[in-house]
Amino acid sequence: MHEVSLGGMLTDYLTGKPIEETTYEEFRQALARLLVEEKGYPREGLKAKVPLVFTIDGEETGRHIDLVAYDETGTPLVLVIFCAGDVGSFERETVSCARLFPGGPVPIAIATDSIGASILDTATGNCRATGVRAIPTWAEAQALDAATLRTPLSPERRAREERILHAYNGFLYGTCCSESCRIPPKGGG
């Protein structure tokens, strides 16, 4: 299943502005509310549907990240991908997104269907914990970030991660919803 318009509008929890209602937007809104109201994330530091753009074979491509939590300096600390389906099958893609994200690698990557969740260590790719209740609080996320050495990817490692993410975009998304779920190449797509 892919994200499609439901033809209505709803009020964005983060901005208070009207946004298009889609098959996934209710879940994205619920996740934002959970992060702010239950986990203590600052509302102004959360951004939704943030583009992650990279180049493959000379063409710009990418995907949208459902939620990114930034600290007061604008550094991304947590990246959240909403997934429809088995959360575990989205772990590798989520780690690639966190490794490639501008200002990253983002130390904490979360794949969730809003019921289950995999909280991932971006550096190792290992799952730290599972379940929505295991999502770190804002204070825990800041402590994990402070204890994490952010090592930029080498050009070779970056190219490998881009290929991995491109494979997810092309094979998993490209066949069903290239217009709604990923960023199309410049000049069309």
C-alpha cells in the first residue's frame, strides 16, 4: 500500500496549518503527538515530510522522511519512518536514511507502524529496542546523541548507502507509488 490523498484536509499538529489528508497522515500526526506529549520532544524541533535527496548515476532522487527531531542548533537527533507492513522489513532502509540524512548521520533511527517500532542504532545498524513505548524520550535522545561519535560517511560508504536506498525506492516504491512516496528525478519522473 502507498500513500494517497483521501480528498480532505486536516490540521497539522506541528504547525497548526491545514494539510492534505492522506492514507498515512493520521499516523504521522499521531506519531508527532506521541513524541511531543508523551516523550517530551520540543514541537518546534520536529519537522514532517522532510526530503532526503541524493544522486544516483547523475540523476537526483530521494524520499521523504516522515519525522525528524532537531535540537536547538538544528542538528538532527532522531529520524522516524512510518511503514505500512512488517516493521522489521523497513529497518535497513531506515538506517540508510539516517546515515545519508543532511547533518547526520542521525544517531537514532526509528521504523514504526505506530503500533510496533524498531529503535535502531545508526552507526551499527543494530536494533536497540522494540515497541513504541521504547522510543526514547527527548532527554534520552539528547543523551544518546551526546554519547555518539558522528562520523561522516566516506565517499565509498555514502555511495553504497545511496545504492541501498535507491534499491528500496526503485523496487519497493517505484513500482506502485513513485509520485506519492519518493522524490522524483529532476526534469520529470
